[in-house]
Amino acid sequence: MEKDYSEKDVQERLKAEGLFAAYEEAVKLKDSLKIQTLLQKISIEDDTIVAILEDLDTDISS
């Protein structure tokens, strides 16, 4: 199944805003709320955020 987003694009946007380290830490901790907040800061669409959280296998019920 093909992703609806580019991981590289998301990472580049996070790096450009200085949020990549915080994102990596949130991913390591599987902190879905923190991941969602960081992705919203770089204007990622909600449906894309859900797809990213599913790909990261985090609990998206938060």
C-alpha cells in the first residue's frame, strides 16, 4: 500500500522549523499527542497525520 505522504517531505518540513529532534523523541516514546501537535505546527493535514500515526503504530485514540 502506497503512502499518501512523503516521509522525506515531512522530515524536511520538521527540520526547517527546528522541530525534528522533538518529533524523533515523540516517535521513540510513541507519544501520539506530541506527534500530532508537532505535525499540526508544520501544517500537515489531519488525514495525513492519522496516516502517519497509523504507520508509526501509535495509539491514535488520543
